[in-house]
Amino acid sequence: MMPLSTRAKEAIKTALAMTIVYGIALSMDWPNPHWAGFAVAVISLSTVGQSLNKGIMRMLGTLLAAAFSLTMIALLPQDRWWFFLVLSAFVGFCTYRMGGSKHQYFWHVAGFVSLIICLGSVPDTDNAFAVAVLRILETGLGILVYTLVTVLLWPTDTRDELDAAVSRLATTQRELYGCYRKLLHGEGQADDTHSLRMQEVQQFNQFNQALEAARTDSYEVWEVRQQWQQVQAQTAEIMQTLERWRESFAGTQDLVIRDLLPNLDDLGEELDGRFEQIERLFLGEPPERFPQVVELPWDKEAVRSLNHFQKAALAVTRSRLQHLEAVTRALFDTLADIKGFGEKSVPPIDSAVPQSQFLFDPDRMAAAVSVAAGLWLAYLIWIYTEIPGGTAFVIMVGPFGMALANMPQVPVLAVFRPAAFSVVFASVLYIFVMPQLSSFAGLGTLIFAVTFTICYLFHTPKQGLGKVFGLAIFVLISDISNQQSYSFLSMANTALMFPLVFALLGLSANIPFSARPEKAFLRLQGRFFNSCTYLLSTMGWGLTTTPTRLDRWWKAFHMREIAALPQKLATWGKAVDTNVLSGTTPQQVQALTTNLQSLTYRMQELLDAQTSSHAKLLVRELLVDVRAWRLKVTEIFQAWSQGLATAPADALREGFTARLARLERRLAETMNMAAEGELSDQDKEHLYRLLGAYRSLSEEGLEYARTAESIDWRHWRESRF
């Protein structure tokens, strides 16, 4: 007997669950049994843990929506404008929370279920409580049935998947470290690491998803969930440290690193072995050796012959290696604790990534405004016109609008295609097949066959949107009930509603900003340089001004902006259609986003170095020179934030070279004039790091200017229809 593939098993489980929930709902004579079908459609994922997580989030979201909706109906039953104002504000709030929460699906469900209960009770609000209770019951039924099916029929534990995902990530990070080690010594090509870096990001996301699922369906993972959270933070820190280390190579190209850092090869061998032992731990194998702390002192005699810029570059590279040593040692200890080969884990290394949980996010607010605007347009159309679907038209704008608002790079047309296919497919079944059925045996067979076909055809994660749309639209158009009746006009109205919904979504997607990728790219790029400008203005804090609490909040906000915007720009950059933008290639857009990510690292390094007490000593002595450099950079960044052209990159380089040369001379004079013992070796290292941050930021800005000069921005700014 030929064994079934995983693809077929998952399709069978979903189809069986869908058939059972319809059988139970119809036998109980519940109205709207498709609500239970919706629950099965959206939580049917590849593992028990992922499905349980989504099922729990759907149930909790439904409970919140029911509580909110019943309160709304009790307080504002007669005032439709205030009623919908508060309702749209709540959906907008849920949309905002979707963008920054680990439990996105909870907020998604809370938003659109509140629309279903509130508008589904119109005009007879006496049935609102019954609608809410029925929604909760049928959602719970769908979750319970699918959970039992997946647990009892070919259950899949995600613990092995978690170990495999994190092991792949560790292997990639080891390979990246090996490539970067060669680059440090002038071997290999930087371009060779691009595919590995992209692979690392994908594998880190897969690890996060597997960990979220395994914490639900594996008691062993749940028991050490705090240690796994440390692993999550430490692997993320290794990712960032490796990238910062790579970015520092430009300043050390002319140096013989081995002569300046005598223990470099010993540290390199230790890190190589440490990455290998980390892989063994992920595979559940005992380590062959434990980490050894390797110091990385520099040769004072050899370093003395370097100029100050070279000392600065060396100090930055050395600090990155020291941090990499510390965070890999912490990761090893945490894993040894998880796998039972160590005594206890160590606290995670503090991350340099700015925390953003309490900071305002303009992009999430724009998404909330877009959804609220779409709901109001649909509401007004429903009130003043005869729109197909009636209240269903307004309700459908909610879930689709919330989903699209949180992935604005996806064109509405790309989502409409699978929806249109699903509408046609379900309509054909409704007209030609379902009238021929006379018992649940035939209906159940149809439900099973349709669900199996959709799940089998759309089985990959990338096809998840097509699967959900296919199942959801089938259960909506088929409108299965015990008193089944067939109406071509009803089916046609429902089918016609979807093109109108997507047309409205296409319009609201441009509220409050244009949804064109090139326009969004320009807007985010302007915000990035605006944040850089503000952060440069904070360099005088503690010397010339004392920041208020609001000032510190704004600084944290802009730090979060420069940390998050490069990734958003990279996502929008992939969506830019360079075929209609003459003078621009995908490679140029990618190079531009890479430059902006590098600028983020340089800004973070500058601000980190500037906040130390040793840096303040330097700023006091060289206040005039540092201020002149800062004002020049601020002027350039302000021009870039407004989309204005600056001097050519070659002219900017000449100006920066002169300013940095003067700064280096003044630094040398200051250090030579310092009394013996006034500046320790640690003090000097901090000063070198700060000087290196000045130089690196200038060079990355020049690299951005050179890339930006090669792009014809006029085509980006012109209007297109």
C-alpha cells in the first residue's frame, strides 16, 4: 500500500474537520453553520502547535469582540453615527495592534468579529446577544473539532521541527562567520555572502514560528520556555553582531590584523569550534568541549605606529569580536542548560536593538486610518445606495482591509485574483452540483472533496492566502443550512459583492498615503534621514543642554525608526516596478537599502560611543571641530529627508576628508597635551571608537550619495495612473 504524503494527510485532516463541523452544526439546527467552517479554514496549519495557537487566538479574539459589541449595542443602539464611529475606531485600534503584536491574529479576529456581531444584529438589536453567543459556540466548535482531528489523526509534534529549524540557523551563522573571517584577512568576495545573509533572515523567521508552535504542543519545550526565549534573543544578537562586524571591515583593509591582534587566530579557532559545538547541542548531542574565554589584547608597540583613523577602525573591529565571543558563549551555556548538559544558563547579552513596545509607529497608524476610512466609505455606500450584499458588504471590508493594511506591499489585485477564482469555483458548485444533493451523505462528500482539493492544491505557505480564500468563499457562497434553498439572484449578489469590496479596498489603500511602492519608498527614506537629523542634534546633550523626559522619548522613537525603516525599505524596494522607472535597476534599489542599513549601524555606533564619559571628554576638548562636522552632516541629511539634491559625492568627499583630517590632528594634539596618566588605555580606546564612528558615518553617507546619484529620481516623483 502506497503511503500517503504529508500534503495529502494535511488535506484529509482539514477536509474531515470541515465535514464534521458542518454535520454537528446542522444536526444542532444552528443558523449560520459557515461560521464553524470559517474557524476550520483559518486555523488549518501544518502542525498541531501552530493550529492550536491560531485557534486559541481566534477564540480569545471572538470573546473580546463579543464583549465589546454587546457593550456597544447596549450603549448606542439608536445613534448610528456615534455607533459606527466607535466601532470603526475599535477596528482601527485592532489594526494598529496587529502590526506590533506577537498575537496578530487575536487582534484581527477581534476587529472583524466585532463588525459581524454589531452589523449582523442590524436592524433587530434584540438578537445581538444570541448572535454573539452563537458566534462563540460555532467558533469554539470549529476549533475543538479541528484540534481533535489533528491530535488523533497523524499528529505532528513540532519539537523536531524546532530543533531542525534552529540547527539550520546555527549552520548558516557558522558559515557566515567563516566567510567574514576570510574577508577580515582580505580573502574572498563580499558579494558571496549576500545569499547566506538572506538565508539567515529566512531561517530566523522559521525558527521563531517553530518556537511559537512548539511551546504549545510540546511539554518539553514549554518547561524550558524561558531558556528558549534567551536562545531567540541571543541568535538575533549574533545576527546583528555579525553584520556590524562585517560593516567594520572597510576601515581595516590596509592593516595586517594578525600583527596588531596577536590572539586573533586563537579567538578565531575558538569561535569556529564554539559554533560547531552549538550545532551539536541543537542536534541533542553532548558537546565535545566547553567554551574557553579568549582575551583579545592588541600589540601596543604595533598599534602605536598607526594613525588615529586606523586605531579607531581597529578598536571597532576588536570590540565587535569581543561582543561576538561573549554572546556565543552565552548561547552555548543556554543551550547546554536546555539539553541537560550544563548546570544553569546565563542571562542574555544586552541587545543594542532599541526597544519599541511603547513607542508610536506611524506606519501602523496609517494602516489603522486606511481601514477606518474604508469602513466609513462602505458604511456610507450601504446607507445611501442599494449595494449588493447589504451589511455583508461593510463586514467584508473589515477582515480583508485589516489583512491588506498590514502587508501594504501586496497589491490589491494580487489578492483579488485568488478571490475571483474562488468565487467562480464556488458559484459553479452552487448552481450545478448542490441542487442535486438530497442528504447529508452527498453534502458531506461534496464538502470533503472540495476542502481536500483546495487544501491539496494550495498546500505551501506561500499559497496560504489562496487556501483561506478558497475555503472561506466556498462556505460563504454555498450558504449551507437545514432549510436549503437555491437562488441565482442571491448567489449573483454575493459574487458581485467581492469585486466591489476589492475596488473599495484599492481606493482606501491610498488613504492617507499613496500605495505606490516608489512613493512609499521615498516617504520612508525621508523619514529615515529626518530621524538621523534629530539624533545628531542629541549629541550635545549633557554638555550644552539637559534633555527632558519628552526629549528622551523622542530620541527613543527616532532610534526605533532608524532601526526599523531599512527593513521596511527593503520590503518596499522589492515591490518597486523598475520597468516603468527608467534609469533605475533592481540592483540599484537593493544597494540603496543596503546603504541605509549600514547608515543605521553607523548611527547606533556613534550614539553608543558618544554617550560614554570618555567620549564627553573628547567632545569638550574638540567641541568646535565636532560641531562643524555635525552641522555639515545634519545639513546633508536634512536635504535628503526633503528629497533635495546635495553636492556631488566627490565634492562631499573632499569636504568630509578635510574636516576629518582636521579632527584627527586636533585629537592627536589633545592626547599629546594630556598629562601622563590622565588618559588610560581604556580611555584612548573609547576615543578611538568615537573617532571611528565619525569616520564610518561619513563614509557610509558618501556611499549612499554615490548610489543615489546613479538613480533618476524624477521618474519616482512623477504621478502615474
